[in-house]
Amino acid sequence: MVSQAICVLTLALCLSSGFQQGYIATVLNQPYIAIGSFINESWIERNNHPIAVHALNVLWSALNILFPVATIIGQFLAALLCNRIGRKKTAILATFLYVPGGLLSFSTKYCYPYFEFLFIGRSLANGINAVNATVWIIECAPAKHRGRMAALQEVFMATGSLLCQTVGVPFSNDHYWPYIFMPPVLIAIFTTVLFCFTWESPQYIVTTEHDLEKVNFVTKFYHR
């Protein structure tokens, strides 16, 4: 039987990693016409002529690749952060970055004609928790449950993508497209609260604090 503590930890990590990754990876698929129109209108406002088709294509390509680039960078940073500040603080930091990222993306339309806010917001999406989540779950979960708990990230990733495709349909118009960027903000706030009810990884405690009594307590907390 999986403990309640492991379930809370797994839920928080899967929401902040797999779900966010799946949602943000597909968030531009539905409202691309409305966003492209907004970029063109912003360009006209600032330059007094429509944006060239090839220039719009370049901007759109750049907007799309910002997320995977940020994810790759985040995954490289994950190992450094996990060892420097621990799994829990790394997870909270990585999760918090989705809040300004989502709010900047949401506010782009209301900061007309400065579409660059969308680029900044999307670049704050990160893949730090994609690595951190796996490490933290494996170090805390009982051996017989580790694979199952870690594999849930893929389920949450598919769920995030499915939700994005679902909510994207009614919000893919000139008036409501900013709201499609808000679910990751709400999820980030919720998961940050969940992290407050978790303990640091026993492995990190051993490495940094050398407190075996605390390690035993945390291990029992996750295994009971």
C-alpha cells in the first residue's frame, strides 16, 4: 500500500513536471491564428505596415522553440540545483517560475502592442522538475513502488496535453486567447502549497546534514 505522504509528493511533482510540460508544449496549437493576428496588429501599430509573411513565420518558429530550449537548459540546471539547494527547494523554485511566465503570457494582449511579453513568458517555462521529480520520487518511494510512481509523470503529461487541447477550442479567438495561459499558473500555486507538506529527500539529508536520526524519521514518514 502506497503511503499518503508518497501520494502527495507524487501528485505535486507530477503536476509541476509532467502536467506542465504537456500543457505548455501544446498551448500554442489552438490559438495560433488569434496570436498571429495579434502580432501582426502590433507590428502595424509600431511600424505602420503589416509584418512580412516570412518574418511572422520566423517569429512563430522562435515562439515555439523557446519552450523546448528552456526545457533543455532547465534539465542541465536540475542536477546542479538538486545538489546545491536540495530537491524540495529546487521543486519550489522551478514551480514558481511558471507563475510569472504564465502571467506575462496572459498580459501580452493587454500590453498591446508589445507582443514580446509572450516570448519572455514562454522562455520562463523550464524543465527543471522533469529531472528533479524523478530523482525525488525514486529517493523517497519504497523500492516496490518507485517505478510506478515515477512513470505517472507520463500520464500527467498526456493529461496536460489533453486538457490544453480541450480548453483551447473555446478560447481560440481574438478576445479570450490570453486565458489559455492561466491554468499553469493555478497549477503552480496549488503544487507549491502541496510541497509545504513534504519532506526533503533522505539522500540529500545524508549528504548535507549527516543526520541519521532525521533520515530515519523522513524514511518512515514516506514509507508508513
